[in-house]
Amino acid sequence: MQILLFDMLVLQCILITLRCVSGRLNQLKFSKDYSVMEGPHNKGSPLHVNISINLRNIFEVNEKLSLITVETSIRMIWQDPRIYPTNNGSDWDFDFITFNGKIVKRKFWIPDVFIDGAKNARIPKYHLQPMSLRYYKNRNLRLSLRINFDVICQMDFHKYPNDEQLCDIPLESWDTSMDDMKLNWDLSNSVINPNITLDQFSPLIYFKKYDTQSDMTSYSGLIIRIQLQRLIPYHVIQTFIPSIVFVILGWISLFLDPQAIPGRVKMVMLSLLTSLAMFNSVRDSTPQVSYVSYLDIWMVMCLIFIFSILIEFSLVLWFIRIGKKPLAQ
């Protein structure tokens, strides 16, 4: 019974919304050549689309898959002379009209901007998508959209764990050339959440503009660049300090009596095997790459230092056995 009442309430809200939207559309006039499939033509000058972004959060940096997951709100503002208010807006007692996402897709042309390199995009919603379009008296249109997406980030781990990653999120026009449309950053209305925190990175975000070319045609594009500086304290505590301790423990065995063979061997083997187990655990949690990183060099050097103790001990025992004890000392 409760579910039925809830469904009836939702249906009533949708019907009320549709009636309100129909009334709002009556406040606008569309030219005869208007088409939702084709943008406005400004007689030789390109259409300028100003884009602002609210970077709300960085959910995850997946180093193994080379992906970064972000939560954003995107706004685009442009002018379409093919749409104009009835009576030039003289009978309007408001500054703008708002339309929801379903009406936007069916009734209005919107710029063909896409996220290049996005592997997955998700629009959070309950009944309606978090999308709206405003039409202002000055004939500006503003599209607002909340979207979360996973985008590919080409990472370089040569300096891991003292590395710095640059993740570019390109916004490009799909099929409208620069002669017809140009994308611009509206930095005054762009917002970056100052409370973004990541477990292993310190993020720095800034915006760039670029042009791309395909099939002898130039397209306008924008870039959100996220600079990720890895935080080293985690690796200092989890890797560097323990490995130094194990190397020191192995070298302490040099101060034992050469005749205490079991004690020396146990200390060295304990350091060696524990270091190997720790490094294997570290490797399981780090990106699997085919080249050598700083961490690989550190691990190999630690193992070489510990293994050299076994070689030194073997030489000492050999010199003692052949009667060259002074040389062994």
C-alpha cells in the first residue's frame, strides 16, 4: 500500500513538472531553421562556449589500472540567436527560465563536448538526471550537469615512490570545428574543492587550453590537469625504515665470534628472508611495470648489503681453516 501511494505521488509530481515545462516553453520562440541536430551559425565567426567546472572530489587514483575517478559539475554558457523570448521578454517578471534534463535533450541543441579518454561516465540520479538548462533574457543559455567519470591517466613510475604524476582530462568538441565553435575556460566561475584529500597524493589542479587536429580539421579543446605529488612518509615508515633496520641487524652479526656459526647464520638469514618477504609484500601493492623504479633499486641494494655479510663470513671461515687467522681478523 505504501509503495502504491509513493508511486502515485511520484507520477503526480512528474505530471505537474511536465505541465510547468510546457508553460515555460510557451515563453520562448524558435526560428523556422532551428534544429536540435545543428548548432547556430554566426556568419563566419565561431560560436564561443564558455565552460566552468566545479571539481567536487577525486574519489580514487588507481595506479594498477592507470585510472583516476573524479566528481564534477560542468556548466556551459553560449548564445543561440535562433531562440528568443516572446515579446522580447517584456512580459517576463523573472530573469531566466529553467528546464530539466529530459526537455533539454528533446527541445534544445547543446554543444557536442565530450571527455576524451573517459573509460566510464556515471550521472548520479534518483528519478531525474541532475541536468538543467537556463535561458536568460539576454539570450544566453547555460547548461549544468553533474557527472562522475573514470579517465585514463598515463603514469610514469621510474621515480616511484618519489614520483609525480600528471593526469590530463581533455574536453573536446566531437564534430564541430574551430571555424564554427571555440571552447573557452570561464575561470571566474570555476571552483576547486579545497578539501580534496588523497591517501598517498597531494593534488594540484589547474586549467589549460589547446587545439587538436584530425583529418585536416582543427578542433577546440580544454584540459583539466591534475598534478599528483606522492606523499613519501607512508613509504618511509612502511619500507625504508624497516629495510634499514634489517640491514643493520645483519651487519651486527659481524661483531659475533667467528666460531659462533649458528648465531651468525641465523641473524643473517633472518634479515635476508624477512627483507625478501617485506619486499614481496611491497611489490604486490605497487604498480607492475616492466622497467626499474627507484624502489626496485633500493630493495636490490638492501639485499646486496645483507648477502655480502654471508660472503664475508664465508671468507672468514675459509681463512681460519687454512691457518690464516690473522688475515681473517
